[in-house]
Amino acid sequence: MSQHAIEFENVRKSYGDTLALDGISFSVEPGTTTVLVGPSGCGKTTTMKLVNRLEDPTDGTVKFEGQDVQEVDKIDLRRSIGYVIQDIGLFDHMTVAENVATVPRLLDWDEERIDERVDELLELMDLPPAQYREDYPRELSGGQRQRVGVARALAADPDVMLMDEPFGALDPITRDNLQDEFLEIQEQINTTILFVTHDIDEALKMGDKIAIYDVGEVVQYDTPENILENPATEFVEDFIGQNRGLKKLQVLEVGHIMSTDGRIVGQSWADVRSTGSVPAEVATDESGTPAHVAADQSTETALSKLVESDGSKLPVVENGSVVGTVSVDQINDASSEPKEIVYE
Amino acid sequence: MSTLATLVADSADLTPVLQASGVQQYQTFLSRYAGELLVLVAEHIDIIAVSMLLAIPIGITLGVLITFNETAATVVLWLAGVAMTVPSIALFGLLIPVFGIGEPPVIVSLVVYSQLPLVRNTYVGLNGVDDAVTQAGRGLGMTQVERLRQIQVPMALPVIMTGLRNAVVIIIGVAAIGAFVGAGGLGDFIFQGIRERNVPMIVVTTVVLVLLTLAFDYLFAISEQLFRLRNGEQIDQARPTRALWKILS
Ligand SMILES: Nc1ncnc2c1ncn2[C@@H]1O[C@H](COP(=O)(O)OP(=O)(O)O)[C@@H](O)[C@H]1O
Ligand SMILES: [Mg+2]
């Protein structure tokens, strides 16, 4: 049986006269990152709070691992779901280690297990425990504080983690680094993530699936590629903004568009490089050695490498062997916008 | 009450005595009364300690409870404010029919006077805790009691300590007047000094009273700083704070 991690079925939520959610329905698959994106005040935070019952729906059903959350004890539910907010809300009177240990303590883990878990998470977050365990949050930088916030949310190894604009208060460079790091961490932890942002670029970068919100409604729920390819409404197209082609390059992986025939395909990359049998059209980097990309790198990276070299074809390498090549033309084809968009 | 009136009237004649008094008088006073003075200091501290032991749990509980209801908060803080404006002599008088004379009415009064700083600072301290922090606590699955105990009260402790400090400073002074209704303490010598026109007795006792207040004030200031340090705050530390913090950590 394939079970959804989280399901929203016709969920409505009003606060007095304000209708925050006007019937939303979608489900989140286990192990994926689903991003809720939309302008401020459109109901993203509310959606998230319905999952761990910081709010209850006015109408409709929210299910967590197949069960209606209304049937689960609030406190138990919250302890089994990670939660990170933009303001982080670190406990300033507790050390980094005590902060991270919050939920395990609430769950009555024994001290030894808690200590091990704290060290493991600080390690994962690139905050060496020997150095940071006993620090107070005030002594940390914004980026480090947010890492502690994420570690605290992950402490009891939740199946699902809710992240409400977690990187929103950081400067662009820190934010970018943290996004990259988080993508790596995510591969190691296999947690289902529901991620809120108002920044479409962050959504495209982080999401396996993206739910685009207009006031109180989900107007499109799809993969980043499909959303860029076929924006469902004019609102979505406006929200994506300029440079849709370039954005597509950022989300599109080289493996999806490469051509798999050619003289060097199938050969070992080390051989191709060392024998000097590199065909003239293969791209080289600044020092003149042949360049390459990995199949899961973005077409943007590939394009950048092609533009910087004389060659017209860039080898795609996976597990040490050449699995295909990409050219500027192929990337161009993949990124060009459809000539005409017809809205229903 | 008529005694008090005579005392005040008599005190107008103190001026000549004051001029006549020399260093010698102070030496005589100290050699004769030093032991008794120490006993009175102990009595005074005892009254303060008992009052604070009663006042702290009441004040903090009230301060915590009124965070749940804004109307209750307004009413309780207003009442505590009004109670402070009642002159201590009047309050003793009102309480004597119920508690008799001696320590009990004075201790009850001191508990009443310490409520405003205690309740107010507990309330303000708890409300001053950053909303994001309590929200995070909720989201992580802390119950309301767990949030109070693990987050709000610890974070508010420095502010609560300030309230305690204010309360102690206020009631050390009020307790001196308690001698008038037989509670003992340093007030005994002040009243005796006025009655017997013994200026050295009044002056020395007053100085001791002021020093006692300053000592308590300082002690609480240091402990407040220790709590702030414990909470990870960065502050200008007094020298004793620095020393104690080193020993403690
Ligand atoms: N506790 C609340 N009380 C009243 N209105 C609220 C509350 N929380 C949110 N709202 C309203 O609900 C709408 C959606 O808010 P929210 O989910 O926070 O939006 P977003 O996170 O997308 O910015 C907004 O109009 C907001 O003003
Ligand atoms: Mg929000």
C-alpha cells in the first residue's frame, strides 16, 4: 500500500471573518520535499500549522501517515513532527546541546542516548560538538542559529519535518549556502519535508513538488520542471517572474536532455582523458583539460562550462564512465519557452 | 496614637542635644549597646526572611496566574498598587484586631507590601519572553506547564529577581516601623532613641538600617546578574559576580 505522508482533503480554515484557506487538497509523498510558495498572507503558514495541530481545520480533513490528525493527541503529534520557524525561537537560556535535546528530553530518552544524538546532529549540521555543545545561542551567527534550530527539529528523528521560511531572515549568501547544505543533509536523513517560502527561486531549488498558493487556494501543484514548462494560470506565470528559461536551466538536470550516442559514449572517462583521444569538439576548461558534468547537475552548470570553452559538446559522466553528451543547442531547445501559452 | 504625637512633638527639642553630642557619646553608646544592636539586626533579618518566604510563593503564583487572563492582571496589579499606598501604621492598625500585636500583623503587612514588585515583575517577565520562543516550544510539543517551567519562568527569572530586590528594599524600611506595634527589630532602638532623646542611638541604628538595606540590595543585584549570565546574556559584570560565576561554572 502506498501511503501518503500528509494529505489535505478539502481543507478550509477561517479565523473569525478571515478565510485563510478555501478548500485545499493535495498530498505529500514520503521522503520528498514539498514546497508551499506564494505571496504573504495567502495561507502557507496556516496550512503548515494544521499538520501539527497548532491550528485545527474549520472544515475538511488533514491526515498524517494515513490518520486524521484530529484523532491523534496534539502533544504526541507535535513531538513526532519536526518544526522549524523563521524566527527560530531558540531557547536563549539553554546551551546549544540543551536546545537540541528538547524533544528527546520531553520523550524521556536516557541521558546517554540524548548525548549521542545531540553529537550526531551537531556533526550533521557542521557544528563540531566539541566546539559548540556548550555555547549559548547568543554566541552564534544567524546561520549557525538556524542550523541549531534544524538540529532541534530533527532530534527525535521525525518522519516529517515542517519548515516555515527557515532561511527567510538570513542574508542571501548565508541563505544560499544553507540551502545547498540542507539539500545534502536531506539526502542523508530521508525525512518528508513540508517547506514554506515566499521566494519562487528557493521553491524551485528545494522542491521535489511545489504547491503555488494564491489567496487561500492552491493554484498549481506539480514538479518544478512542469510548473516552469506549463504555468497553470497567468498568476503562476507572473509569480515565476522573468527569466523563466534561465530558471528552467537551474532545475533541469543534464541527464534528462543529454544525447546518448556519439563516439566517446560508453567509454571510461579516465581513458578518454588519458589517451588523448579526445575529439576536437569536446569542451575543455581554462587549463585546456577536457571538462565534464555529472548527470544530476543542472543544465545551467553545463551551459556555463560550454560557454567558457571552445568545444561544442560536454561529456556527461556517471560512475566514472561517459553516459552521454550535451551541446548548447540541446540546452537551448530544452529551455526555450513554448511559443504560445493557452490558459484554460 | 497619642504616644506617637508626643514623640513627634518632643523631637522638636532635639537640636541642642545634637549640638552637645560628641564622638565620646557614640563610643559610650556602642560599648554599651553593641550586643543588643546585633540582636536587633538578627531580629530584623528574621522578620524580613519570614515575610519574603511567605511573599515569594504568593507573588510568583499570582504573577503566573494573571498571565492567563488580562482582566485579572489589571485588577490584581491595581489592587497591589493600592495596597502600597496604605500607610504602614494604618495597615498595622487594621491588622491588629485580627492578628494581635507583635510580629504577626507586621509580617502580614510586609507580605502585602512586597506583592506589587513581585507580582508585577513576574507578570512583566513572563510576558516579555519572545513570542517566537514560546511558539517554538508549542510546536515542539511542550505542554503549557512544560513551557512555563522550562522556558518562561527561567527566562523571566532575572526580571523576577529585580522584583524581589525591590520588595526587600521596601520592606526592610517598613519593618522598622513594625517595632511600634511590638514586632522588635532595629525599629526598637529608633523609637527608644526618640523617646530618650538618645541621638547616638538613633543615628547609629539608622546607619545600620541603611547599611543592611544596601547589603541586601547588592546581594540581590549580584544574584540577578548570575541569573542573567545563566541565561546566556552578555552583561557588564560586577566583580563579585565574575568571581562567583567562575566558581559556579
Ligand atoms: N491567528 C490568526 N488570527 C486571525 N487571522 C489570522 C491568524 N493567522 C493567520 N491569519 C490570517 O490568515 C491569512 C493567512 O495567513 P498565513 O497562513 O499566516 O499566511 P502566509 O503564511 O502565507 O503569509 C492571513 O490573511 C492572515 O492575516
Ligand atoms: Mg507565513
